Amino acid sequence: MTGSLDAERHAAQFAFAASGADLVVGSTDRLPWSAAELATLDLGDAAVLQRLDSGLTARVYRLTDGTRHWTLKRARPQALVHNNDGQTSFLNEVQRRADLQALKRQPGGEQRWAAIVDTEFAAYRQGVILSPWIEGQPVQHWDERRLVQLFEVVCALWTEGLFEWDLCSGNILDDGRQLRLFDFGYMYRFDPLRQFNSAGNGSDQPMFHPAERFETRHHAAHLLTLAEEAGEAAALQAFRLEKAVATEAYRQMRSTIAPRGAAQHVIDWLDSLVRRWHTALQGSAEALYRSELWRSHVLDLHDDLSGRSCTPMTLRRVDWLLDSLVHHHDALRAGGAFFGGDDWRGRDQLLSHYRAQRQLAATLQTVRETTDTTA
């Protein structure tokens, strides 16, 4: 395969959007609202308890039918992420909701996919997705239970050919017993027996995988804050725990796909990741910590800049990169941390490059609406 999976997906999704065809998951038979009513409910209606406007693709409403609470996601007229992935994310989410409900219908599926929110109803043309309300909060502390639950589900999704790119803090909730994933606008299909992920042609960008996505979209920022508040030793300890859990989850990924006939290059890729992490954990893991955080901060910076969706955290990430270049440049280079053109830039060129990136990120701070309006 030589084509871009992203380009093929975008072409298919834009063609579907232009076709007038609809995609519906579930039904409204057990609901007091029709699809048309779900598309127009807003503050002031008796059913609407709360509106959350912080989403870049959809507005979120908390509804009540008098008995239970529901989460209504309604597509924005124009997504606030200004690239092809952002423009197709709502359609993509409805497509993935269909896939995920199919997994839940398999024998043992409800238990296996307990971390995945149910979909009661979704309709692409109406721009609505309705799910049970999750009584949970964003994770503030990543202990072993939370990490195990997260890696269990994202690695199981990987073995089913579903790659979740956006494991950011706002897309993971914890009710004290179970982590929940509920946003799938950036989950894409790929072939886990032949491919690493849904980037490029599927097997030419091995950098991207479930642990990397968690680290890039969330955990690196979490560790940055932890280092600022409790010191770098605490951040390194938290990193070691995450890598230990990821190592076991990746061994399970391998044991799942190998009997299914996975290609040797996929097996070798997983083995190399597990071997690298295991070796680092036998020592201090500091070199791995700096290398992985460099990768994650650079990738997330690129995502924010390309999507024109920069935040104050984007600026903090760039500041970490600049500080690392000042204090740890030689160790980063020795550890092979630099990539994507950075590997041929000298220290001064890198400093100049990321200072310019910081200036650009400062001009692209996303303007958000009020995030929480209660009826």
C-alpha cells in the first residue's frame, strides 16, 4: 500500500457528506424526544439542565427525561479545528459509534467494553449523539487502577483495528471505579495485522501507538504539571508507573494478534517497544523520560498549530522544549530524541525554531465560549 490512509478516509467522508445519505445508530423509540427535537433542544427547555460549550466539534448538553440523565452532543455548524480531521470529526464519530455498538453486541461485549460509553441514538444529518450521562470527573491522579483500565481498553481497541488518536484529559472520565471513554471523533480504522496505526500508509510511521497517544495528548502535560508542583523526581516516578503498565499491555497486544496471523514487521515493532521500555525500567528510566516527553510535546505542539487550536498548555509545552534544549540538549541528542527535521538542526537552530513556534502559538490561542451554562 502506497497511498495515505488519511487521504482515502477524507475523500470517502467528504463524498459521504456530499451524497445526502444518512448514518443512524440506535433509535429514539425508548426516548421522550424525536431526532428533530434533540436537534433543537437548548437552555430554557425543561429537559436541558446544563450546556457545555468547550468542545471544539460539538456542544454538549446534560438532559433529563425525569428519570435519568443523558449526554447530548450536537455538532457545531463549523468545527473549531480548522483542518480536514476537524471538519469530518462528527461524521467520523457517528461511524465509530456504529463500530463500537457492534463490538458491544458480541458475546461478552458489554463487560469487555465497559469503559466505552453506550450510544442510545446518533444521527449524522441531524447532528446529534445521545448517550447516558457519565457521573465522572477528569482524572487528576493516574494511579495503577486508572492506568490499567485505560491501557486495557485502548490496546483492546487497537487489536480490533480502531486507533484512538485523541486521548486528551477532556475525553477520559473516572467515576471512582471505572474509567470511561466517550468521544470518538478522532478514532480511525486500520489493519492491526499489517499496520501500526492509521497514519501514512499504516506501516510507515511507527512512532504512533496507544501509549504514545496517551502520553502526547495527556500524560506529558500531566507530568509537566506534576514536575512544576511536586518536583521532577515525582514526575519521573509517575512516568515509570505508566511505562510499566504500558509494557504489560503491549505484551498482551502481541499475544492477541500473533495467533491471528499478524505480519512479522508488526510483531517486531511491538517487541522493540516492549524491549526498550523494559530495559529502561531496569535503570532510572530518566533518558527514556526525557526522550518520550520531547516527542510528546513536539507532536502536540504540531497538532495544536496545524489545527489552529493552541491553548496556554501549548505555550507551557514549548517552554519545556526550550528549557530542555538549554539544559539537556546533549542527552536528548545522544538518546535519539530528535525527529522530523530536528535531528539535523544544531542546538542554536533548535532554540531559534522553537522560539518562533512559541510566538506563533501565542497568536493562535483558541477563543472558547463560556464552558458551563446551567439552566
